[in-house]
Amino acid sequence: MTHDEPVARRQVDIINALGLHLRPAHKFAQMASGYASIVKVHYNGGEFNGKSILDLASLAAECGTQLEIEARGPDAEAAIQALSDLVMARFHEDDDGQDEDPAP
């Protein structure tokens, strides 16, 4: 008997002005790494590790790019929700790519 892991997917649009550059890629990968689920990002026919800053930065996803986020594992739904919220919050960046909510 096989037990299929839960899978969740969601399409998101990159809406921050500078796109998915290193700082937001780091935020995304760091958040994704907090989940047990495997996180993948699908773009332009490719599949990228959502827990890898280099994979994410290599997408060169500009403002307006549509990505599909997929999580597979015990906390897939929670991971997709949190990562989607991060993207929709523009990675907490202003239009100049500066943190809107800098850490103390």
C-alpha cells in the first residue's frame, strides 16, 4: 500500500519592482526551508528547487512574471500559503528593492 504525500500548487505573479533578485530569492528560500515539504518552482518549462537561492535567482523572473509554486509533503498547504503571501507582499520590498520591514 502506498501513501501519497499531500501536494499543493499555486500560481503567483512577481509584483515587486525589481523582480526575483538575490534578496527576495533568499527570503523565499529561507522561508521554504522552514517547511518539511519539498518546494519546487515551475517556470518556462523548468523545475527549480524552492529552497535554493541560486536556483531561484537563476530564474531572472522580472516584475510581471508568473510562476507556479508546488509543495509536496506533510505541510504542503501551509508552505504554499506562506510562500504565496510572501510573493504577494512583494517580498516586503519597496520600489527600490529596499526592505520595507528591516530586521532590528
